[in-house]
Amino acid sequence: MYRWSVLECQNQNLEVTLENQRAILRPGLQYIRFPTMPASEFADKVVPTKILNVDEVAEILTHISASSQNKPTLHTFNANQRVPKLVKKHTGKSNHSGQPVFQYYGGANATTENEWTSGSRRK
């Protein structure tokens, strides 16, 4: 994200300044799931870029650090975890009828790791 903003400043013939980088990144920042990052990753990787202002950093760190009962409502950033997609992968085998055999991975409806890999969650 940070490196892209530098390149985008250059592509738009803008001086690479924090202000220009923020302007370029601002429309997309709401889609980045900063609140779902571990606090150490957020502090080590995002905060030093200074792309977020002090209030935004404080809001996200408060959200990350708060107990689940006391998490503040975020107004700018998405705090929802990603829902993994169901992925269908051909095993390279066929069943007794000659039909291809698939294995399924992920998916929000899989409730156990076994269901993710056993193929029992076919759709």
C-alpha cells in the first residue's frame, strides 16, 4: 500500500509527500482491515508509514486492544474478519463411475477442519 502510493504519486507527477500519499490512498483505506491485524503488526508495519493520522491510529489500537465486550464502534474502518471462500480442487482421481473427484477447502459454512478437507461440504 505504501509503496504503491509512492509509485502512484510518481505516475501522477506529484511530489512524493505524506499529504499526497494520503490523498491517493484515502478512498481505499476504509477497505483495509486494519482492526483485524495483530497489534504488533499494525504498530510495526502501518504506524511508521504515517499514512494514518494520530486519531485513526488511536481508534484502531483501542479497538484491537479492547476486550471483546468493550470494543468501540469503528466509523471509518472495516473490523469484520474475512470469510474464507469455498475452494473446489480436482484431486486428479475419478470415482467408480468415471466422474472426477473434488476436494473442498475453506468456506464459511465449514464448521470443522475435517469438513474443510474431507470433501463432505460439497455444494
